[in-house]
Amino acid sequence: SIYPNAKKSLEVAANTPEEYILIETDSPYMAPYPFSRNDINHTRNITLIRDKLAEILCRTPEDIENITTRNAYNAFNLSKK
């Protein structure tokens, strides 16, 4: 769910090693495509980013959730409880 002219973002996503991928929403700013850039963004829109990343990487949305959750724990030096 990326704006049609954001081709560089697609290329970067496709070529980033899996262990470096994190996702975020820019909430409350810049809602993802298909919403208008003027719309207020919501954290629930993270699923749109997850789904687009899954499409780009030929993975399932669940794979992306697992990958990005693991990477967030590593990036922020968190321990699972």
C-alpha cells in the first residue's frame, strides 16, 4: 500500500536484508495508499504496510509480522517475557 510514485521505496524494500526490516505507520501523519495524503493516519493502517511488504517479498503477512517483531526486539534490545 504505497503511493504509485514511490518506486524507490519498493526497490529499497525488495533489496533490504530481512534482518533489517521494521515497519511503522507515520501516524498520525501521511496515511498510506489508498488513503489521501491529507487523511489522518491511524495505527491500524500498519496492516496495509505489512501486506504490501509481504507482496513485495513474496511472503505471507504472518511471516512479515514474525520477521518485524523479531527485528524490533533485536533493534531495541528487548527481551521476550
